[in-house]
Amino acid sequence: MTRRLALPDWLLAHDPALSRARMGGRVTLTILVSVGLLILFHLLVAALPPIAYGLTIILSIESGVAVRDLSQRDQTKTRLLGCVASLLCVAVAAVLEDHRVVSDLVFLLVIFCASLARVFGPRGFAIGMFAFTSYFIGAYLHPSPAELPFAALGPVVAVAVGYAVRKWIFFDDRRRDALQALVAVQARTDDILARLELLAVAGEWTEKDRTGLHRLEERLKDVVLMADSFLPMAAEEDANNRREDSGLAAVAMRLFDLHLAAESLIVLSLESLPPVGLIEAVLNGDGDRVRHFSARADQETSKAKLPAGESVRALMWLHGAREALAADIGRIDHGDLDMAGGDRPATPSATLDLSLKNPAVRAALQITIASAIAMVFGLLLSRERWFWSVLTAFLVFTNTKSRGDTAIRAVQRSTGTLLGVVIGLGIATLLVGNMVATVVLASMTVFLAFYFLQVSYAVMSFFITITLCLVYGLIGQLTVDLLFLRLEETLIGALAGTFAAFVVLPASTRAVLDEALARWYDGLRQLLDAADEGRGRLELIELSRKLDAAYKDLTLAAKPLGASWSVVTRPGQIRQTLAIFMASTYWARIFANTTASISADNAVTEAISSARQALEAVAPRGSDCFLQRRDERRTGSRYLPISEDGSRLGLVMIGNLLDRLYPRT
């Protein structure tokens, strides 16, 4: 039983709403069904050219990955427009096949237009990907104009099957996903309690235990954010219409409360572990035992404000939050969740900005120049396989914001390709002649590639390369020279992308970090202003959520600064600085959760003023704080009396932490 439950439990721990599994399933099933239909047509009606199969495979992937519209209606429109763009690009590639120089220049024009289309939002991104990949596969497979009518079956079948798979098989169900995420929240909380129970039995903890607890807290944070995103009231356009007494608003507040309680419990337990019996009672939901242990622990610690008493109070807080969340989930009107799953109009786009101030426009120029460089050096290496270098140069810019991001992505793709070539060559060699095993394993590697797409670009590249090795083995073209040529072309594309990112209109990591810091500071400023104006608790909690999201963006922006090629002392400074912002975000959440009405509380009003002064003192200095050296021993007491005046304490802690960004000598 344990073994049978291990895989489902692992999947739910890492993919609570199974969204990654659905993406992998969509892409894999769309490819299999689309290719199967084309084979059937090939056998029963007429022979199909290779371009039809190539377009089917590549557009099956894009149909499952690139289409990101919220509603089914918008997804259908995007797929249809993408299909038109695909057919147009393949037709142009076929017509220009005998004019290679012109075709290559047109390819660069397609790359520029596909990249620039991202200024139009998710739909522009998807159509651009359809166009780029279609011209890529057209130039790679060299179709003739006479093959175009049958080639058109590829995009049409891929789009139709992709629509059917997403609508009827691996469909998005907001109600189901919300309930799964809420259940996962409880499960992740159980994981934290189980780990604390083991530590309490042992009576001590190590640095490894601390790291493990923080990893569990990060998993809880991820699933809480996911659950909150499925609640209709979390949509920004409804922010002014929320009521604190509505069922979904209550669940959202309980989620916030539970996460904050779990976070506090971890911090305080590392100072002093609560009693084993109390942890076990909370874990098992035994209310009578919880009250018994709580009363006894409270008597032992009430005479002095000891850390042990605070960890007990945090555990009781978590118990109450778990019970309240379970009760509120039972009172949810499921019709409210269903309403959020229907078709919703796309958010109107902002004013179109085609100036170089727009990062998307700068990225389009970078991608085009990187592709041109990759094309030149790729052609010097191989007239037939140079497209791989252009493909890499194009893709390393996807979802990057700075030159550091692009460099990291280039390294990840190169590393994944190298390992994939080594492993894939061995597997494909062993399976030569075994078509069934090859197809099954190729399907598995496609699924794994897109399951891990949102987690690791290197892992995705690894599995895609293995898939290509299996396909080459299946069609009898597997050679060591071919695979190492792919690796060489990939390295050319990665280097071209990195060069363009650093030289052509570069977006420095510091500049991106400054922008992320400005958003975090602005989020804290909005929270302090709202509290000073006497806004309601629900609005303060929503603002603290935005601050939490800004902190997550900040960690992503700072990631390149801690890359392995940095000076060895810098990653430590980066982690120290991020720890200050993480702690400040935590205390801002404490403040938002415990603030009711402060209009008559002069102490809290003064604390808001002090925190605001500390904020305004550090905000103008931008990302300089990440370059400051600090004494790691200067930590002071970690005892945090959360039961005492949470509002004022949160503000004092925020001010003290911000002061630590620039230590006084």
C-alpha cells in the first residue's frame, strides 16, 4: 500500500492541482492522436509528405503550451489565428525554397515579427510561436509548393485535436482545481506538523532540519497561492466588491490565517519546540486532547513570556485556523466556483507601446540579432542542420527579463542537451528495431519534458533530446555524428543568445532588480497607507498578498546575482538580503492580520510613521542593498512574542529589518 501511494502523494506534493500533469498529458495525447489520424489518412486515402507530420507534431506542442487564454472561446480564436499564421509561413517557406538567401532573410523577418507579437499579450505570443515554429519546420523539411495542400492537414489536425483534448479530456475545471488545492493545503500543513513531531520526539534539530522545514513552508506557500488564485474573489477587478462575510472571502482569509500560523509555528519552534503530545493532537484533529495539552502548557509558561509558550500559542493558532478553514470549505457555495470557470472576456490590453522603452520590443531586436548570428555560424557548421542553432537562440529568450536570466537559460539548455545526447544515444541504440518500446518510451519522455517545463528548463531540454534520439532511431537516422552536430548547433545558438543579451540593448540584472525592488517598496507603502487610513482587514490582507507576490518577483530578479559564476562571496550576500525582505514580508503579513482599527491607538500610529520613515530612507537606494556586507552574527534574539500586540510588533520589526539593509558602521 505504501508503495502504491508513494507516487500519487509525490505528484500531489509537487503539483497540487495536477496542472503540470495536465499540460504534459495534453501535449502527449495531442501528438499521439494527431499523428495517428495522419497515419490513418496516409494508409486509407493518400500518402502525406513529411511536412504534414512535422507541422502536426510541432503545432501539437504549441497548441498545448503556448495558448494561454483564460476562456475556451479565446483559446479557440488563438488556435485558429495560429493555424492561419502557420499555413502562411509554410507556404512562404515552400515558395522560397529555391532561393536560399532570400528564404533565410525572410526567416529573420518572421523571427522579428513573431518576437514583436508579444507586445499584444498572450495571444500575440502564441501566434508568434505558431509562425516561428512553422517556418522553422518548413525551412528544415523543404516542402515543395505541390505538397502544400496535404501539408495543410498538419496544422488543421493539430489545432482540432488540441481543442478537443483541452475541452473534453484534460480540461480546466476551476471548481475541481480549487477543491484539490484546498485539500492540498491541509496535506502540506500535515507535513509540517509531522516533521515537527519528529523533531519534538528527538528534542533537538539540525541545520538540515531547518532547511527541510523551510522547504515545507515554501511548498505550503505555493499551494496557498494556487488555491487563492482559483477563488473568483481573488480577481483584481472584483477587489472593490468583496464582502468579508461572503463564503469565498471567508475561505480566502482562512487560507491567509493558516499560512501565517504555519509560518509563525516554524519560526518559533526552531527557538523552542512545543510538546510532542500537543503536536500529535493537532495533527490528528483531536480537539479534547488539544485543549488538555494546551491548558497544561499554558499553565507552565504563563508566569513568564517564554519562547515555549509562544510556540504553543502558534500551534494553537494553527489548530484553530485548520478547523476554521475546514468548516468554511464545507460552507462554500459551489455555484460561485463554477461561475469562475466559465468564459470570461480577455482583459483589455494597455496602450500599445512599440518604443525601445518596452522590454518586449528590445527583446524582439535581441532575438532577431541572436538568430542572425546563430544562422551565420550554424551555416558554417552545417548547411542542412543549422536550424537547430537558430531554434536555440530564439528559445533562450523565452520568459527572461535580464541578460543574466538569458545566460542561465542558455547554460540550462546546453547542459540538458548534452546529457540528453549521452543518455538518449544509449537508450535509442538499445531499442533499435523495437518500434513499440520506442514509441512508448518516446511518449513518456514527451510527457516528462512538458511536465517539468515550468520547473526546470534543463530537465525539459534533457527529455526533449532523448525523444529526438528515439525518433532518429525509429526512422533509421541515428548516428553519433548527427547527435553531436545537434549539440554543437545548440551551443552556437546558446552563445549567440547570450552575446546578444549582453551586447544588444542589454537589460542588466541590476536594472530588473531595481524595478522589482521598487514594486516591493511600493507594495509596503500601500499597505502602511491603507492601515493609516483605517481600511478594513480584508483589504489589508489583500495588500499583504500583493506584497508577498512582489517578494516572489524579487527573488526571481535576484536569482542571476547568485549564479554559480558569481564571485564566491556574493551568493551569501544575496541570500542575507533576501532573508531581510522575506522577514519584512512576513511581519507585514502579521501586521495586516492583526490590525483592526488603529484610529485611537497612538502607539500603532507612531509605529506606522516610524516604519514609513525607514522605508523612505532605503527605497531611493535601489539594489545597492544587495552589495552590502553584513555581520551574520548580528542576529540578536530570535524570540518573537506574537501574542503581544501583533500590529505594533509587526511594524517595529519591519522598521528594524529595513534598517539592517544598510548597516551603520
